Amino acid sequence: MNLTRRILVKASESRWLRDRAPRFGFVRGAAARFMPGEKPEDALAAARLLAENGIISLLTQLGENIAERAEADDVTSHYLNLLDLIRTMNLPAEVSVKLTQLGLDLDREFCFANLAKLIERSREAAPAAEKTLWIDMEQSAYVEATLELYARARRAHRNTGVCVQAYLRRTEKDVESLVSMGAAVRLVKGAYSEPAEIAFPKKEDVDENYFRLAQMLLSPEARRAGVRAVMATHDRKLIARITEWAAAQGIAKEQLEFAMLFGIQRAEQLRLAREGYRSGVLISYGSFWFPWFMRRLAERPANVLFLVRNLFSS
């Protein structure tokens, strides 16, 4: 991770910046590039527009590390209502949650009970075309607990998916296990600050591991097991490499699924949809957006130029 990335990730972890930076209009304006608004209605409106272009959506309310049971209950209720709205609007959309939003830091059983409610509601919302309730991956300290709760949830509810991070050295073994259970897996690069013994520090190593993991998730073994593999990356070179490899393996375009963030690589999102690939967009919303925004900049430091332009034009 280069100096710019390290600075941005550290900024995402700063409570002082989290409390103060959002007060500045230019910061809010820059963040608006990556999210349609703070309210669920904003996210749903964006999902409807994407659907008109053949793009599916994945909705998530920003927030993490809930410290009170009542707050975790509120988050659970929020997502239950969101799932109902998706069903009412008949949107091609799914939901993704962080386990620390559901109370993982408080009590694992309490967290699992909240998760199970969401999975069941997600299944009820689309009984004819089962939709996946996705579990986001957080810092490395949460990986083991997240995968354990995912495996437990999947035994009871197959419509459950989990995110894994290519920059973690352990992920190859995790993917082997997930393939064996026929899991739904969303593969991202990763954007937290982790030591070199845990995560690959160099971008080229992360990219190479990403491609290797993508091959595992699209392997004949994975396809026989019913793995749903979602390649969540904006890296056009990596996307081209995966699609070329998949074509050489005889994998049909409709079996390949890509996901990107709202507001990034929009032309690529549309191109993939037009060419017959499954193209999805992660739509984030909510008031707790500053740490998430800094991590988005860290993933692609070139986006800092966008922030600077907003600074001098405000």
C-alpha cells in the first residue's frame, strides 16, 4: 500500500475527522459522487434507474461497530423495512449488511438472531426467484467470526452470501472452503489497514491473488457445487483478464457476474450489461459515510483529484 493509500485509510479510522470533515460542503459534494443520498429512498430511486439499463443493485446502509443492543435492533428493523420496499417496488436488488451493524461486538448469538431475521425476510421477499442476503467482510479481526456465522447461516438458509477480500493472505484457504459448500461469494480487493504479515502490501500482488481467487470461484468444481461468484472490482484490466480467461474455459457470459460501486466506472457497468454479463452496482447510503468515503478513495487514489477539484470550485 503506497503512502497515499495509507494516509486515506488512517483518515477513515479517525474519529476526529469523522465528526468534523462532513461539515464541509466540498467533502459532502465529493462524497456525493459515490452515493445517491443518505436516505433509503435515494438508494431505491437509484436502483430503479439502474434496473432500466439492465443493471442489478446491492443496497447497504453505512455504519459499523454498533455499541448498543437497541441500535442494532434499529438497524435490523431498518433492513427488514428495506427488504419489504424492494419487494413492493419489484426491484432487481439485494441487500448487504455488516455483522458489526447487527451487534457482533456485543454478543454473537444476538447478532446471529438479527441476521437470521434478515435472511428469512429476504427469502420471503422473492420466493420464486430467491435473492441473496449478503454479509460484508470487515477488518481481519472479524474474518473468522464472519465466516463461522456465514457457514452456520447457510446451513439453514441457502440464500446467504459472503464477501471475501483478495488482499488477505488467508483468503485462498477460505475460498477453498467456500467452494466446497457451494457458497455465494463476492470477491473484493479490500480497503482496510492491515499489517504485511496479514495482507499483501503491494497492488500487483493483490491483483495476482484476485485473479487466482477468481479462477477458483469459476472453476469446474465451483460451478458443479453451485457457487455464485461475483467479481467486485473496477479494475478494467483485471475484468478483461477474467473475461478472456473465462471465454477460453468455455464459460458463458451470463455465468459471469461483476459488481462495482455507485458512481465509479459507469460506462464499464453499462458495457458489461449490454454484452450479456451480469452487471451489478453496490449502492451505499446513510449518514455514517465518512469512513466509507475515505476507504473508497484509498481503493483508487486518483479519485482524490475529484475531491481537490471540488475544493477549489466550492
